[in-house]
Amino acid sequence: QQSGRKYNLFLKRRLRIDKRHQSKDSIFFRDGVRRIDFVLSYVDDLNKEWEKKLERRKEFESNLQKAGLELETEDKKESEDGKIFFVKIHAPWEVLITYAEVLNIKVPIRENDIPPMVENPLDCVLYPFRLPEKVMHPEPDYFTAPFSKDKQELYLINDESTFFSPSMRNRIVNYILTRCPYGTEEGKKKFGIKRLLNNGTYTAAYPLHDCQYWKKASDPNCDSERYTLYMEWARFLRFYKEQPLDLIRKYYGEKIGIYFAWLGFYTEMLFLAAVVGLICFLYGLFTMDENMSSKEICDPAIGGEIIMCPLCDRDCEYWRLNTTCESSQYSHLFDNVATLFFAIFMGIWVTLFLEFWKRRQARLKYEWDLVDFEEEQQQLQLRPEYEAKCTQKKKNPVTQEMEPYLPLTSQAVRFCISGATVLFWVSLIIASMIAVIVYRLAVYAAFASLMENTQTLQPISGLLTPQLATSVTASCLNFVIIMILNFFYERIAIWITDMEIPRTHMEYENRLTMKMFLFQFVNYYSSCFYVAFFKGKFVGYPGAYTYMFNRWRNEECDPAGCLIELTTQLTIVMAGKQIWGNIQEAIVPWICNWWGRRKARNNPENLYSRWEQDHDLQTFGALGLFYEYLEMVIQFGFITLFVASFPLAPLLALMNNILEIRVDSWKLTTQYRRPVAAKAHSIGVWQEILNGMAILSVVTNAFIVAFTSDMIPRLVYYYAYSENKDSPMSGYINNSLSVFLIADFPDRNEPNENPENFVICRYRDYRYPPEHERKYLHTMQFWHILAAKLAFIIIMEHVVFIVKFFVAWMIPDVPADVKAKIKREKYLTQKILHEYELEKLKERLCQGDKSATEKEFIATEGRMELSRAM
């Protein structure tokens, strides 16, 4: 019986194949002529809302047809699962030209006659990194002008079916869909596809990809741009190739194009920072054996004879300084003179990156016809949620029309709730960071005891010190907490932004961006700020230690400094975030799509249609790019705010970004439905965030060099306190450690055991010895070093800021050749329009049109002459 049912199903599908000659992978209506510009899908489920949804769909689709769109419905019997209806939408020429004028879409009027730039002499060297010209520049370069229905003869219209690109077409259709009414409910006029998707009337709305990504379309009328993007851009083996930005813009729209342009430019600039950082790291590696501090620590006659005070109360033992030999050697990799140079270099690099990006952005604005672009009307339109929730209305002073508004009292209440929620979550992050600090303090003694008594750990005890073991485990724990808090806060941020009811889409995105960035900033960077600026700074001294909550003793830095711990923290959080981000971005969508398509894999191509294939893909939501920008901006903070502690951070970021570009392009091309094309002339509010972080990075790196590294104390010793002219740094370790008389230990601090009967122990500070009249108070050297640190911060900040502002002033935001092209295009556009008007006026005069006067003709001709003169 089961085999008979399978045979009947096979016959039924066979009949469907024979019935349909046209491949269902086609992106055209059944007539093979009209292109599918958009697809709506719905499930005809028989529940309580069934009749209401049916009425909404009928009204909505009727209004779409009244707006001029053409619809074709695929019955659920034709779908792969037998449940989903698909409504295919085509925009005819008349609709396209009407809304092209409304949306101010620029179209070609003449081929660009400005000669191309002089060839770069390095082109032959860069040839392996280039893509074919047809891929890089899929269309000729044209001078463009805003479309006007009344002046169609002006434009280079060779073929009406291909004049508007698919991305322009889906943008126009989406504009209509978001404004099309579908009836009145509860006395309110309802409109827009977003509401219909939210209430379940439709299950999806999306434009189609033009073909399968792994093979070209069989239809010769299809450009197969998705296939080209996959082959030339989205495969990891093409990681060394440039990006086809013009093709990305043509296929996905300017908003996605500008993101990949920014990400590519950021990655290119990282190459310089990565090379300089690697050189600084290699300098530390090659000079490791020459480092006098680690030599003295490792010397059995010096470090082996220095007895250090216990690092915790009661349970910890006295220890010899040379047990930290390996960690002191490794700390020199990052704590050396090159660190200072690299911190200053990165302050200037950030400015160069931001200024050159402005120039790159200006060039793209010209090439992509965004020079006169103002934010889309769609973004300035009221959000449907705003209209639905705001019941009160008032007259708009500009349009003189009644429109909904949110009373001031309601706004104030919502902002207070929103602010309190954000404050609560930021406090939660700080509380979690304090919990990690308590963990550090509580487990240190356990690690010290474990490593002392466990024989199997003895071989690595020199490398894996209790401080390092505590730091690594605390960093991993902190990373897990960061990920958990991040997961919950993303949803909370969206909820409180929705609760505020922002008026426009732009306002909504900006508010969400600031909330998410503030949270992510505190979440990801708080632990690094703690290690960099607080750990080891408020310890006290033996016999008068500082305690957290009067219970846990504040932890100390390693004798070689806290910089190596900051490096460890930064590496774990930064690398962990990047690995986790790539898993989330690539593997999760792939698994979801594999699961959704598992039934359709065995179906013939002409049964599993193009709209069904795209329906089973993931949705690239309105906030899709938001998360991509956020990820990169957080990474930008890691490589700028704390780069003085880890010169290899730009190299890690470079390697990640090379992968990131291909992962983002792969998932967009293969795992997601085609997003609706949208315009954007810049990276938006992220530019201001990057500028703010660039300024903050100068301050943080100055403080890291001054207070976290040992550079300033070493310099002060070198120039002011060294007594050995032949080897100025010899004796530095002994000088930087103060003496404490063990007999002065109070009962709370004194170790349980002192088998070797030590009389004194040493600790990291600049205090007078026990026999001095100012016993255990800070020495004059301490105040010299503090003054030197503050002076260094002021000098470094001023030097870097002066250079930054000078560089920013020297580099113009718009290249000279782009300015010339913009002026040339404006001049030509005016000239062509004036000549067109003059020709039309001549025709009217010749035809005896009385309304066309001789004075009007003279005025038009005079305007042309004036335009030429200008």
C-alpha cells in the first residue's frame, strides 16, 4: 500500500513536469517575458483568523493591482510541501517610471567622457590581486540625472525591460508594498506589508535571487550575477582578490555595498598596522636575551636570593623571585621601547584610516550617484508602529496635515523606564566583573597550593605561575559571562527601543545603535580596563593590605608588571569573540537552511522553484548590517584602545577580517534571501562612534604605557637613580622592590609556615625600609615616578593630538579629481536639460503654439549661455 502511494505521488509529479515546459528555476512569469520583482508567500491555515486574513489579502492584492502592479499566484498544490501559496509580483514599465521619479532615481544620460586616471606603475605587481574588468565594472560609466517621465528621450533607454536594474525594481516594488493599504480595522486605516507580516497574513516577502549560486541560469535573459558573485567573491579561495564593489552595489544596493567597501578598506589599512605591530613584537623577541630586568630575575644569585612576601594571607608561602623567570621574559615581548613607538603610531594610524576613508567614501558617493542623496523618504516616513501606537494627532507645521504624535509626558515616562533599564544592565555587567575579580582573589590561594603540592605540575610551574593560571581561567570565565549577558541584552535593547516608539526608521536605528554600543562597550572592555588601570594599583603593603568587602585581599601584579596579564585578557576576549562570531554567522544559518531544505533535496529542478528555493533561505533582516557594523566596531576598539599592551592585535584583526569578508559574502550570497536594495551615502552614526573611539584610544594607550607597563619606572631609574655607568639598568629589580620585616606581620597576614626562618621579604613598591624613621611610607622615588608618569601622559596626548589634527587638516575629505568630475557632471546635466527644453520650445514655435512666446525662447537661450559662463 505504501509503495502504491509513492508510485501515485511519482506519477502526479511527473504530470506536473510534463505540464510545465518552463523551468521553475526561472525568474519570470509563466509567459517567460514579465520579470518577477517580488514574491509574497502565505499559508492558508483554517484557524480563527482565517477569514480576516483572507479579507486582508484580497484587499491588499486588489490595491496592489490598482497601483499598477501585476500579480500571478502559484497554488499550494504546485509548492513542494503542498501548503504554501506564492504571489509573484511584476512592475510594468509605467509603474517603474512613475516611482523612479518619486524616488529620485538617477539614470544614464551620456557616457562619461572624462579620461580615466593615469595607470598606476604598480598595476603589474597588483595584477594577481585583480578581478576581470567585466566583474569589477559590470556597467559602463555614465553621467546621470534624476529620472523624469516627461523627458524620457533624454535618457539612454535601449531596452525597457533592462533599463532599471533588478535592485532598482525591487526597491520600487518594496516602496509600494510598504505603503499599500489593506482596509480599515477598529476605525484606523491599515497599510504596509510589514504589518501583514507581523500579524501572519503573509509569511514572507522578498525579491528573488537571479539564479542558483553554484551554476548559471539556463535562461539567456538572466545575468546570473549571483553566480558571478559566488565564484569571484564569496569563496574563501578568493581571499586575496579585490572585491567587486560595483557588482555588489548593483546586485544588493548601495547600503550593503558601502558596508563591504568600508570593511575592505579597514582590512587594507590593517595591513600596515599589522606589519608595524609584527616588527615591534619581533623587536621584543630578538631583544629578550638583552633585557636586564628578566636577567636579574632569572639569575640564581639575584632573583634566586630575593625572598618575596606571600601573595595571599595565611595559606600562601614565601617564594623566590626567580620562580617568575619565564613570565618576566615573555612580558618583555610586549613591554619594551617599541611599545611606546607603536602606541604613538596607532594614534596616527587611526587618524589616517578615518581621513582616507572619508576620501574613499566621497569617491564612492560620486561613482554610485549619491552626491545629492538625501535620506530616503522611506526612512523619513513615520514608522507603522509609531502610527499604530500614537492615538493623538496634531498638525505638522511643514505639511499642514494631521499626523500622530506622542505626548511629552508619555515620552518622558518611556525614556525614564528605558534609561533605568540600560542603567540596570550596565550595573549588572559591573557586578559580574566584580564577581570575576572576587573569583580571582578567592582561587589564587587554591592555585598556589595546588601547584606547590602537585608533582605533575612541577615541570611547567615556571611557565604556568599561580598569577597566570588565575588570569587565564578568570579571562575564560569572563568571556563566557560576556557572551551570556550579550545574548540577553540584545533582546532587551530591542524591547526598550520598541517601547520608546521612535518616530522614524532612522531614529529607531540610531537609538538602538547607541544602546547596543554602550552595553557592548562596557561588556567587552570593562575587564580590560580593570586589568589595565586598577589591578595592582590599590594593594597596600604587607601588614596594611587593602581588602575588597573587608574579606578578599586585592591582587598584585607580577613582579615583571601587569602588562602580560592585560595581553592575556585581551587575547582571550578578542580571539574568543571573533571565533564565536564566525561560528554564529556561518555555521548556524547553514544548519538552519540544511534542515529546511532536507526534503526538497531530491526534487527535480523544475519542481523546486526559484521562489521556493529562496523561501527556504534565512531572512537578512533590517538589522542585519547593524550587527555586522557592531562586530567590527568592537574589534576596532580592541586594536586601538589597548593596542599598547598587544602589538599583535592588528595582525589578529587582519586575519579575522580576511575571513570575515568571505564569510559575510558567502552567507549573503548562499544562505540568505536577497535583501531589498536600499540607499546609503555613508556608514552613518558609526562614523561618529569611530571618531570618539579614536580620541579615547590616545588617552587609554598613554595611561597603559604610563601606569600598566614598567617603561616609566625603568626610564626614571636609568636617568636618575642608576649607579652603574657601564650597565645603567643593573640593579633595577632590587631598586623596585621594598623591604618588609616579617616580624611586623599582623596575625591576619602572617603565613602559617616559615620553614627557612626568613627575617625579611620583598614586595613591589617604593617604600622606606623598616629601619628608616619614615618606615613603610612612600620614598621620594615614588613621587618622581608618579610625576614622570603624569608628565608623560600630558606630553604624549598633546603630541599625538597635534599630529592627528594636523594630518586631518592636511588631507582633504574629497579628492580633487572627484570634485572636478562632480562639477563636470553637473555642468553637462544642466546643459543637456537646457538644450532639451530649447528643442521642445522650438518645436512648439514651429507648430504655431501660441503659448510658446518669443520672449520665453530668448529667456531659455539666455539661461543656457549663463550656465555655460558659470
